[in-house]
Amino acid sequence: MIVHNEDIKEIIAEIPEGHKHVRTTVVFQDGKSMTLQEAAMANLVRAYINIKTHPFRARIRLTGTRLKERKDGFAEWQLVED
């Protein structure tokens, strides 16, 4: 599925009441919506910036991985570059 700019009715980024992290909801013209948690959005942004700002790189792949060893405070499930 490719989402075109004109397919999107609105994007709402917010920290819901009682939560600490940003959630981003994309509302489509057909009424359907998709909500991304902060970590998912952060990975999308990280991938986008990595490609957009690199002088030669044209692709990055982040793969979901369960980490056995990780920094304190980091989730066990991470999207890492492979």
C-alpha cells in the first residue's frame, strides 16, 4: 500500500491524557485511521533523516529485533539497522 499525501485527511500528534509518550494518528480520507506509538514514529523519522541527509545512501532497512542486552530504560523490542 502506498499512501499519497492526498489520501490523508489529517494527522494528529499528541500525548494522550495519562500517557508520557507521543502517539500520532493518521486519519485517511475514507475515514480509516492508523495510530503509531512514539517509538514507531521515531524509527520512521530516523530512517527518513538518515536517507535524506546522507550524500550517497539511498536505502536503509530497520528490522524488528528482541534484544537480550540493552541500555537501561530501553525496550526489549527494537528496530535496528541490519
